[in-house]
Amino acid sequence: MSNPLLVDPIQALLAQTSLKNTLFGPTSRYFGIDTLAYVTPQGTMIVYIQRRFLPPSEHFQLIQQHTVTQGERLDNIAAQYLGDPTLFWRLSDANNAMNPDELTEKIGRTIDITLPDGVTGTRL
């Protein structure tokens, strides 16, 4: 039986509303992904993030392409095109790259610059 004095009042309030609590901000690749809990046989609770799958590439609207040059990094490319270096993961998703570093390993590779997953629009 759980001790009612140990319940976080904010979590209790959120549980009674349609608001979803998230550990990650809206620019994170993990935004909106649920956490799950595993209780070990010894009774220890381990909270973890539900698995995130790469979205299908057809969900992305291409707006332009970038050709990789010597010494480029994906965070710098994201800053140039998306305005935020922490959005490098969006480029990885749009280019079906599980490992972001593989996108800039080969000089001359073309990287798709896209709108966010599921957002449509016109090409620039």
C-alpha cells in the first residue's frame, strides 16, 4: 500500500486532468514520449523512457538539400538551416540515420533539409 504523504501534489493534479507531464521540452526528440516503470523482484522501481522509433521518411516534406563539405558537423548544419543546433536529430530522422555522425562522414553526401515530421508546405 502506498503512503499518501509521499504523493507529489503536482503529479496528482496532472493525473486528474488531460495535461500530459513530460520530462522533455518541445524541441527534444523525446517530447511527448511516455515514461514507463519496471519494478524489480526486490521492489525497486526503475523508470525509463518508452522506445522511440524513427518516423517513416515519407512523413517529411523536403524543402532543400545540403551537400556536406570537409569538417562539417551536423549540429552546425542544423543551426544553419533550422536555427537551433540541438535540432540535429530532425536531420537524422529525415535522412533515416540512426547514427547522426554518419550524415557528415562522407564529403559530398547530400542531406535532406525538411519540415518537421508530418508538417507539409511548399519547397523554398
